[in-house]
Amino acid sequence: MKFKIITICTLLFFSAIHAQIHIQGSVDIDMNTGVIKCNFDLSNIPKIEDYRILLNKGMNVKYFKNENNELIDYKGHYNAKVKGEGIEYILKDDAPTIPSTFHISYKGAFPIYENEFSAFDYKGIIAFNGETLRATEQTKWYPVIYDVAKDKLINSYTYNVKINVVGGNTIFINGSAPKKGNSTQFVSKKAHPLLLFVGDYDFIENDGNYIINTSVTKENSSKVFKNIEVIKKYLSKNLDLAFTDKVYLINHIALNKRKEGSSWGFNSYPAFAFTNLDFNKMLKENGDLNNRMFKYFGHEFGHNYFGYNVKSGELSWFWIESFAEYLSYTVIEELSGADFLKETLIKQAKSIKDDESFISLDKIKNENEIGNKYRYRVAPLMLKLFEDKFGRKKMSLIIKELLQLSENETLTLDKWKKAAINAGINEKEFNKFMKKFISNKKFEQNIKSEILKNYS
């Protein structure tokens, strides 16, 4: 994603300062069998000495070839290592860095959950449900480059890809308008994370924005996007970082059984996917989004700033999810009002049990130690208290510096502290806050008590 920066250097969403990798080739999808077959050429790959090529565990590699169409031997077929959803591959071509160009051919088969449920569902699942296929950049359905030294994933590519589908009549790949038909060429000179959404569905367009796979009136789609522009403008004004891309809102079906009325969403900018959303019902009589939706979209749009660009190091979930949730607080305070903000903060604080404890951020050794309640409740409330203590203006300056640093560095608590000092916060005051709300053995209870005291 490309930000138009008003006061600081350009930030690249979902990628570091690497050159833009280009992917070209074909994708064949059979919706009836769950089979995906890909033939790709990757080019303009930056020089990276310590690298991995990541590909979904369900994909079977046929071969790698070089630019001369010669076979390349590789590590990863036997006793392979796994990172997230992908198997790690290293090309054995005697070069000190990853080749600037390579060809890969592979094929995979995935279960179809038609009138059945999976035990779980999340962004990293290649999801066939009998009607649609959902495959995000996190699934690594296409080769993703991992820079080991910088602990950075490079998954936003320019592309020229032909997609062929059996059993579907509509194709969407991130950054391009959805197309009707079962064979379509998609081209983008702008890099995007390659979210793929295929199946039997309709879509509606509004001034270059799209709502995909749901029935919604033209009038209501216009109102939804008007509200979205309000959220985008607020965030960009607050952070002094504007984004101008058209967006794609996708309604998808969760593979797991969920509580009635519940929904979950994810961001693959400029696409946003949600489950079980009725776009005709999310609006109030005056045409505004309801409060829940302002918060929902506020969080997801927050990921345009805190996304894969900050997914590095043991605190990655703190930077990705807690800051996005904090930004949703600022959105609802502005657009829903102080009363709804108070209601939200109190509800989240009360969700922290009196006997509940978490590992303090300064002692986290593994990213998985920051679980769901930690990243979506405890830590965002911590950030809200930080804003209450030092002011939103300074918080915004800190965020901008952290985002700038995240282009080619792993964020840490020390970098947060340095950014705070640069924003004008006294070091002793920062240390005092850290001692009570970040590194304290009972930091979570201190956060809960302070929120309830300030907002009840």
C-alpha cells in the first residue's frame, strides 16, 4: 500500500524498502475438487543473503527453474522447516543471495467445507466452502520471500497473472476490479498483497470502490463508502498520513461454526473481508454506520498503518493488533462519541479477571506469549492510558516515528521509548508509566483499575 505522506518519508505497507517483486504466470483453480495449480515467474527480487521462499504446506512443488529454464536443486523437500503456514525453501544454486529471477511450478489440493465445519478458521487458511475460495497473502498460496536477517516478509508484488476457474463465474485478486468470467488476465503495476477470492457471487461498484459477494442496494453502498471515507480522513488527519486507494469490501463465509450475529474480519489492503455482514443493516436511519461498525472498521483501517510492516520480533502482535485496536478507540471517540468510548473501555477492562495475569512486555520471549486477550484488550487499554497521560498529539508523533522505523527495523520497547522522548515526553515520566503499566508484575490489574477509575 502506498501512503501519501504529508510530513515524513514514504512508508510502504506490507513491505520493507525492498524493490517491488513482480510475479507473472497462471493460476488454475477447480472449485469442485479444491485443486490449485500455479506456474509463476518471479523477477526483480532484491539481493538477500539469508532468505527463505515460503509456500503453503498444502502445495507440492514440481520444480524450480532459473531464467535459462534450467532446473534448480533446492532444500525443503525433505525434513522441511515450517514458518507459519509455509514450508521454507532455499535454492541450491551456489549464489550468495537469492536469485533475482526464478520460475516455480506447483500444485495443491485443499478440503471443501460444504455443509460442514472446520474446528477453526483464520486469515491463514486456504478456504473452499463450496461457493467461494478465499486465499490471502498469509496463506502463502503464492511464493512469499522472507528476509531472515530483518525478520521481514515480502508479500506485496506487482503482477501479470491469468486466472482460470472451473466451477466459478467471478474472480477477484487484490488491487484489481473483480471480473465476471472463468478466465481473466489481471495486471497491476502497483504492488499489493495477493488476496484471491473466487466463486459464484455478484458485486456492486461505487466510484471505483467495490462491495463483493453480498446483496446491497446502490443507495446503501454509497452510504457505506461515504462513512468509510469519513473514517479514512479522520485517521489520516490524526496521524498526518493519508491514504487514497479505492477499497474492496468482501463478505466471506467462515469455515468454523460461529455464534449467531458474530463476525470477524481481516485486512489485506486495499481489501477488507468480513463474515456475516449485512451491509443494508449496518446503517442507522440517518445514514451513519452504527457504533459497532465504526469501531469494527476503525480497527481494520488501523491495519493500514500497523500491518505486516510491523510483524517482526517477539512483540509483533503488540504492534500489529494492539495499536490497531487503540486507533479504533480514537475513531469511535470522534465519530460515535465519548459515551460509547467509555462503554467500550469499561467493558474491555471488566473482561480482565481479578486473578488473571500476563507476561509483561519487557519479558516476552516469543510472539505467541501475547494471546488474544492480551493483544485485543490489555495492551490497547495500556496504549489508551498512555495517550491519556501524555496526550494524543504526542501519541501521533510517536506512531509516525515507529512507522518510519518499521520500514527496515524491528520495533522494540526501547524504540518506543526513544520515539516518546523525541515527541517531547520526559524520560522520567515515561519510566514512571512503564514501571506501573508495562513492566509491573501486576501491570494488567493496574491497567484495569486505572481505566475503571478514569471512565466509570
